[in-house]
Amino acid sequence: MSRRRTLSTKKKVALLVSAATVAGGGAFVMASTSNAAPPKTAAESSVCQGLATALGNNQRFIEEQRARPDAQSAARITNREAVVAQIKVQQEASGCVVGESAQGSQAAAPAAPPAQSQPPAEQAQPSQPAEQPGEQPGEQPGEQPGEQPAEQAGEQVCNGSTVTLSGEGGAPAASSNQFPAGTKLKVTNLDNNKSTTVEVTSVSGSCVLLNNAAFEQVREPGKFLIRRAVIEKVG
């Protein structure tokens, strides 16, 4: 009888030790899980904000194509849905809230620096006086002091807009909801003074979106959003 009681006691001790070990492991797993950093929102990270803006722009483009379809809408939507999926992968890899979307980035953009302001109305349209523009000796239309033709000097457009990427591949290019295909735009990142001149090749939901190759030419490392940008129409 004593032997049976001794073995029974040992078994009880072993069971208690095993239970404590399992409980301790579970507590460790719970502690590790609770210590994991939560995903960052667009308000907490500029990287997440850039990705959220890119996602919102593409989603808005898809909505517009569905609302006003044409012969190419189905192909455009398929392409942008693939871009949306890729952006969500980037959000997860960057520790951002997956699927967070920020549309209307232009309205939320910071005020444009003074250098981006449009020329005063009296300079932008100097052709109202009695003299006819372009017929004065030695002058061509638009050659007022401090002003050159838009195709040569660059007409500043999209004032106050932020610039992000569309997620599309291919050679450097842009998409826009204001300028037709073939328009050439120069985008300058004032934070690093890098610029690129690209041609608009497709429609988007923003004034200008750069594809991956074009965005790489002007981006700051690790950022998916250009807050301080000068956008010029050069052709």
C-alpha cells in the first residue's frame, strides 16, 4: 500500500510540474503577443500615409471607371485592382494598417510654399489692353517680364498637391485627372531637390500620380509620399 501511495504521489508531482510548465509557456506566449507593436496608421507614419494615399487614389480611380465606363474600363480596372493588391502587401510589410485608404489627398495637403503660387491675374493674362499680344515689335506672346511660355519655363500647376505613386510598372510616366495623355509634367521634390520630367500616359484620380520608376527618381528613401512638391507643365 505504501508503495502505491508513493508512486501516486510522484505522479501527482510530475503532473503538477507539467501543468506549471504549460501554464508558464502559455503566459510567455501571451506576454509576447501583447508586447507586439500594433500596426501603424497613416497619422502615425509618413510611409503609411503615402501607402494609404496611393491606395485611396487607385480605389477612387476604379470607382470612377465603374461609374463612367468606356471600352477600356474593364482593362483599366483589372490593372488597378492588381495595383491595390500590391499596395496592401506593401502596407503589411511596412507595419501599416492593411487596407487603410486615404482619398482626397490634395485637400489634406499642406499649404504650398510661396514659390508655387500662380502669377497674379494681371500677369497671367496680359493681353487685355488695346495693343494686341504677339504683334509688338521684338516680342512674342507671353514674354512679359518674369514670364515665359508654359512649354519653355514651366507653368506651375496643382499647387498644394502631394505626390505619391500609382504602383504601376514600366518606363517613367505619370497619370492625371487634369491633363490629357501626352502632356509633359516636371515634378520636383523640394525635400531633396530631385526632379523628373515625365509624360502623362493614363488617367488617375489625382492631379498627378507617378508610376514606380518615376517615383524612384525623386523619392526620399523609405517614403511613399512627397509632401513638398512643385509640379510644372512643360509640354
